[in-house]
Amino acid sequence: DQQVKQNSPSLSVQEGRISILNCDYTNSMFDYFLWYKKYPAEGPTFLISISSIKDKNEDGRFTVFLNKSAKHLSLHIVPSQPGDSAVYFCAASGSNYKLTFGKGTLLTVNP
Amino acid sequence: GAGVSQSPRYKVAKRGQDVALRCDPISGHVSLFWYQQALGQGPEFLTYFQNEAQLDKSGLPSDRFFAERPEGSVSTLKIQRTQQEDSAVYLCASSQQLAKNIQYFGAGTRLSVL
């Protein structure tokens, strides 16, 4: 039973537009959420995170939104750039620190 | 080095062979994690160390998997009598004491068992 779900395997957007990646979770004990970006043959790179006491965190072009009642979070990238093309993983953790990941969404930003 | 270093990057093993995968975490990071990533999936937790103590090994799939971090720095993941289903990318991550949730990953070791 997947506790973290990314229901869109892929997403394609035009350069300069907004990319919105979505993630749902089922475990109410998760209190910290992260987004990682992964290029082929590399490890996941930390992008941005949010604690469950917040509903929004922003870092440059990247914003993460958390809706606890819906158990849903999203990553917004504005404006999208071709270099953003990668697989994006949503991850969640609770008090034991181990990360539970979704299956990832492949983002393609077209020039 | 500046990041988490893993070796070897690629390992091909014959079924039944033992393998050892190494992880060198970011200097000063007390927490170290191992994850297994199958093709088309997200990473899955295997085990967690705080310094030299293995605090959680609930994700290790069988007793053929063993991890150690004897001096609280470098860690080794050992897989005995490898099976084809062990083929995956093995990722190591480390984090700071005050921000354990934010884990920094190495490039991984891709293990192929023939």
C-alpha cells in the first residue's frame, strides 16, 4: 500500500510557463515533506521542504504548498526552464526520519 | 569531499556471490541512511544509523542484507548470496543532527545480479 502517491508519471510544459507537480499521502503521522529532483545516473538532489505546521514555503522559482486536510502537496515551478527537466520525487517523513517516496513524475520543459 | 560518495558506481555479480557497497557521507553528518531503488520506483528505506549505532533496520528485506558503520563515518552495505531480485540502485544519504529529515544523497551503486 503506497503511502505517498504521485499520480502523474509525466508532465510536459513550455519554457516560461508554470509547472505544477502533485503528491498525495495517506499517513497522518507524516509531519515533514520534501521534493527531490533527479537527473539520470545521479542521486536525488534536495530541492525544497515544508513542515506540517506551514502551508507554504518558497525558494526562488520553487514553491511548495501543503493542504493537510486533503493530505495533498504540490510543487510549483515558475517560470519553468529547460534545465528543470528531470524526475521529481515527493517524499514524506515522521518522527523516525526515514523518507517514504512516491514513484516520481518526469517533467519535460520544452524550449 | 563536498558530497556523499558511493563506490563502486556499478557492480555486476553472479547469483550467489557476496557484495559490499561503500558509502562515505558528508563530513560531520551524524545520520546515515541506505535506500534501495528498483527500476521505475521511488527509493525505499533500508536502514538508518546515528553515528555508529544502527537505530532502524526495519527495511532490510532479508537476513542476507547487513549494514555497518563501525566508526560512525563510512558505512558498508553487504548483501550475501545475491539473488536476481536484489538488482537495483542502492542509495546512501546523510543528514545533519539538527535537520535529520533533509537528507543528501550519493549517486548510488547500480547492482546487477546475473
